[in-house]
Amino acid sequence: MLDYFALGLLFFVGLTIFYGIIVIHDIPYEISKHRNHPHQDAIHVAGWVSLFTLHVLWPFLWIWATLYREDRGWGFSNEGTVSSEVADLESKIEALSVRINTLESVGEQQ
């Protein structure tokens, strides 16, 4: 009876480790999916390739998946972000409205 229990436990632990490794290797893909990464499919395929290359690629996939964020892109510079563009446009609109008010006041005086 104990032999069957040990055999069942051995199969359970083996399957748990097998599926656990697959779940761990899908973490970079899940990160890229959550961040709406433009290379989601490539990260997913490279994760499966990493399973067969003794996990050599996996740390690089983690880095690749976490570099990109939808709100700031790749994040290497602050130029070109949405918030800086909005602030720049707001300052231009403010300058234009001051200029329009100045031109209107000059037009009314003539």
C-alpha cells in the first residue's frame, strides 16, 4: 500500500515540477502581455526555446519584457513622452492665446 502511495506522490511531484517550470518560463510573456509589449509573440516563442536551451535565454527575456511600458515606451529617455508633449502643447497654446489677446487689443485701439 505504501508503495502505491509513494509512486503516486512521485508522479504528483514530477508533474508539479514539470508544469511549474512551464509556468515560470511564461512569466516574461505574461509581463509583456500586461504591458502591451510590441514583441509579445517573440518573447513567448523565445520562452519555449529557452526551455530547450537549459534556461539560458530566460533572464534576457525577463529584461526584454520589462524594458517596455506602454505609457513611456522603452524608457531610455524622457523626450517624446506623452506627458512632456502635453505640457509642451499647453505652453504653446498659452503663448498663442496671449498673442491673440495682444493682437485683438491692438486691433481695437486702431
